[in-house]
Amino acid sequence: MRRPPPAAGAVSLAVAVTVGSAALAGCGAPDSGGGKAELSVAAAYMPQPVSDTMAAGFLTVVNKGGARDELTSVTSDIAGSVTVHRTAGGAMEEAGRLAVPAHGRLVLRSGGTHLMFEDLKRRPRQGQKVPVRLHFAESGTVTVEIPVKPATYNPTTGH
């Protein structure tokens, strides 16, 4: 069996991740040389919201497996709803299911596709962690503790 090369670069931000139902993902599916999706989450953060009702979240889903998966929905106890939005032509629109390619990444970043936490039940503060459940078509649920960073946080500089 051919193994993918190790990922280039190191992840600088540790994130607590729990995968539920992933052990059975891909069972019974034809093996296309890659088997199943192997998901993890990196570089997650939420800028401290300036609004009492809305917040944004950013993260990268890494798939080291040989099968694609799809992010179908996102939930969090901190918000009435969490949706995925994309910025297109300067306007935000709600995105549907998002593909996580085999041996690839799904990047949710500022100015692009991102999480929108709406109807906040409480306003998260810098230094806290926000529990978020990412629901995938094949891999089940991945729970992530997203750290709240300063409102002006820039992931490229770490400030």
C-alpha cells in the first residue's frame, strides 16, 4: 500500500480534538487505495467578538487519509446557531456542505470561508476556549476547543 508523504511544515497552534464515530468510517466502502478519511484540526481560533450576538471562527481541517469527506454542519453550545459562510465578490453567503479532499485540507480563514456563531448565549473572552462540534458525512463528529484570541489577532504573526 502506498503511503502519502508526511505533511510539510509544522502546526504552531495545538488544539484539543476528539473524534467520535470515526473508527467505523469507511467500513464497507470500496478501497480506492486510500481507505478512509483521517481528519484532524489545526490552527483554530476565534477573535474575541466585538458584538454581543455574533462571532467568527477559523480553523483548518487536515485529511491525511485516502478518502474525501464533507463538513455537513457545525454546532456549539455557545451559540443559537453556527453556520459556514463564504465571502464571494465582497459579500457573505451561507455555504453548504464543504469537501475535505483526500490527502488535503479545508481551510476556514478570515476573508474567505469561515464559521459564523449567531445568537451568542454568552460573549466569549480572550483566553477562554469555545467547544465546537464539526459534523462530517463519513467521519462522524470532531469536537474542537477553539481558543479565543484578541480581536486583532493575526495568525501569520501570532499577535
